[in-house]
Amino acid sequence: QVQLVESGGGLVQAGGSLRLSCEASGLTFSSYAMGWFRQAPGKEREFVAAISRSGGGTVYGDSVQGRFTISRANAKNTAYLQMSSLQPEDTAVYYCAARPSSLYTFSYRGAWDHWGPGTQVTVSS
């Protein structure tokens, strides 16, 4: 079955950077669009970014545009989220998601078929 596993979360000071990874198995990775979402305590799960199957197309949530970069390495079955200029409001559990489609510009969680367990990112002020 499809499995997604996130890694790279942790504690970072405001203004710092982190890179998250999402390793996928049980699927033909290049046939899946990949996405990142996040959920802070007491809040709804929020769209962060998504990338097309080839990596040629990307889309970002308004709150991370210009600070975060999504990418993928199809040969490694891995998607990445490079996060820069982190702020305390970026503190959340970050989830990787996948959908078997060429369409990737979906920001609502119901459009995504598979999810990882999440990785915690904490930004201190």
C-alpha cells in the first residue's frame, strides 16, 4: 500500500530554515502529484504547497509564498519542502500528501488521497 513518511522537523529559532522530506513507497512516484499541508493546535489543516508529477509546476499558500519552496526527486521517490524565514506562526505539524493525477492545484484536503503521519515543526521567538 501507499506509504508516506515525513522527516526533518524540529525546533528552530525565528528567521531560521528547515528542510522537510517526504519519502514515498508502494506507488509509482512519478505518477503522483505531491503536496504539503500543516495543522496548528486548534486550527484547521492548511494548504502549504503542491507540485506536479514532473516537478515543473508548483503552487503555494498565501502565507508561505516567497518563503517556502517545494521540490521533488522522482528518482528518489521523495518530495521536499524548503522553509526559510520561519516565524512562530509557522509552528505546526506538517503533513505530506499524494494524489494520482496530473492535476495538483487543489488546496482542500479532500482532494488528496494519501497522507503521512506528520512531522512537528516548532519555531521559537
